Amino acid sequence: MMSHCKVQVIMMRGILEAWKQPIYYDYDKNMTMDLLSSIIEDVGKTGFPIYAITGDLRAENRALLKSLEISPEKTSFNNPFDPKRRIFVFADIPHMLKLIRHHLIDD
């Protein structure tokens, strides 16, 4: 039986309408700039515009944000499918609050 340490899941959701759709998953794979660009381009080809991404702040995801040069001063990056638009990056606030709670309880 194969054992995995993590799963990478990407979901799309509507901004103005209530829908969610998983569009990608893989086991034991970190999100990279190349993989994210490929997924954004594939989604763009279907006609769905991407305005923003969000994710937790695990070390692997912080590495992705660093490669995208995301910082408090620069909160978006060029859309690889549509260079006229930018994609904004948001931290997963509920997940951050959960991490703070765990830290306060544990330490």
C-alpha cells in the first residue's frame, strides 16, 4: 500500500456566483511557478478568467510566493495566459488564525 505525506489540491470558485470545482490534485508534489503557470494557462484556454489565488503559508507555498516575488508591497503577478491582467495573491486568513491558535495552545 502506497503512503503519501501530502496532497496538492487546486480548486476554482466563483466570485459572484456560489460554485466550486476541483481542477487539479497530485500527491507529494510542491506547487512551483511552472506548474502554477501551466494550470493558469489551461484554465484560461477554457474561458474562465483567474483574478486571484490563495493558499496556506506552509514553507513550500512561501517558496512559491518568493519565486513570484510576492511581498507586502507587491501583491500580484503577471497572468501567464493574459499578460494584460494581473493575478492577486491572498493569504488564507482562517488557516493563519488556526495556526496562531495552535501556537498559543502549544507554546
